[in-house]
Amino acid sequence: MESINVSKNCILSADAVKRKLRRMAFQIAEANADEESIIIAGIAGNGTVLAQKIINELKQIVNIPIDLITIQLSKKNPVDAVIQDQIDLTGKIIIVVDDVANTGRTLLYALHPLLKFLPKKIQTLVLVERSHKLFAVQPDYVGLSIATTLQEHIVVETDGDEITGAWLE
């Protein structure tokens, strides 16, 4: 069997990720300074890992309740997105978190189950944003925005609950 040489270029080290998350936490705190609580909604997988990291950073900055919920969806069939946690989101500030925004499709479908409530505000956060939007979702908080070709792929790597870096393949 012939091996394929896949080159990986580091676009964010683990330390750079920590700095980006800290900066985004300050942006969230500033944009939501008058709010009584925040709901962080991680998209299952890396989005949930990032969401927990954002919560950890926010708790060092603000003194308000911050809850974590998980949005479960299949990237192949995102229409069936569901909120895993039973919580009333009416009148709440919700920040949807994912690792990479490619076309905007995942973020768009992740918003769907939130809309049956009447949230006060929905914002989105991604660690890495690519410039290939096909859906009208523009992240509110972005760690790194990068122009790539359609053939390139970005991978955010995790080890348990730690983010070890982001790579361009």
C-alpha cells in the first residue's frame, strides 16, 4: 500500500490557542457587560472542549452565572441538531462555540434548536474561521481568520480536555 505524504503546518500552537481564548473571553465580557448570566453552547466534540475553555477564562473575568450546554448534530445530516441539556433558554444570552467555521453550515444548523426558545441574544464563537462562507453566518468572536484554498483542511487537535493546536493540511 502506497503512503500519502500529508504535510501539516501549525497555524496555532497550544500557547497561541490559550492567548486567543483569553482575548475572546475578554471580548465576550465586554460585549455582555450588563448581562446577568451567559449560556455557552458547545457543538459536540471540539466545540464542547473549546466552550469549557472559554467558560474557564470567563470565570476569571466576570462574576455571573455561566452555564454549559451541548448541541449535538451530525455534520452529514445537521437538520436533526438537538440540545442535549434540558434548560430553558428564553431571555438568555447564548454563545454557540465551534472549533472551525468553514462554510457556516454547522453554525447555522446549530442555531436551529435554539430558536424554539426566545433567547435575548445569540452570538457565535470559533477558534479558526476560513473564508469560504456559503451560509449567512458570520462569527462574532474569532480566534484566527485565515484564507485557505478549498482543498486545504484545518484541524484543531485536542488531547482529552486540552487543545494542543490547530493545523492546516
